[in-house]
Amino acid sequence: MNFKERLEIGQQLLMERQVPNVEHGNNLHTLLRLLGVLIPPPYFSGFGFNLAVYGIAYAIPCGLLAWYGAQTPMNFFGIFWSLLPFAGMLGMLKAWHYAKLRKKHHLPVWSELHRPASVFD
């Protein structure tokens, strides 16, 4: 089963279980898919994977804003590393939110997502 089929099955499952935020993949996931990075929707990803994705996704813009707003010339990577704990906390909150929703709605992990068996198979 390819990524697109699994994504359609996941979206159908989210609608059946009436999971909020049914666009199933926030702007970050949509942008990454447009760029060719095929990552599973956050509802079907594990806590660690979501933590990494959202931690990095928060660290980059925070680092860019701090670097741009700095009054003195500073090394971008120095600012990036200093903001990494803050971005990690934001990523942890987002990952915790998706883990809580996945547990509440009894959603499977991405690797366990499969098409329901047909009567005619």
C-alpha cells in the first residue's frame, strides 16, 4: 500500500471517529507534502516523531526571528541553539496534544493502518 492510499484511509478513519480538526494535517504537514516530504499525519505518528517534527518546525522560525531582530550581529546557529529548549517545549506540547487525541479516539499507528477487509476478498 502506498502513501496516498494510506493517507486516504487515515482521513476516512478520522472522519468516522469524528476527530476534531478534520483537515488532517495542519499547514506544516501540507507544506512538507507539497515539498515532497511524505510524513504521516500527526494523529498517526508517535510521540517522539511529532516531538522532532514540531521541535524543528518551531526552532527554525524562532531562530530566524531572533536573528533578524538582534541589534548586534550574532551567529545564527548560536541563536538557534539557545532557542532550542523553548522550541523543544513547544514541540513537546504539540506532540503531547496529538498523543492524547490519538489515545482518546483509539487511532492506530501509521504502520498499522490498513484497508478494512472486504467481503469479496
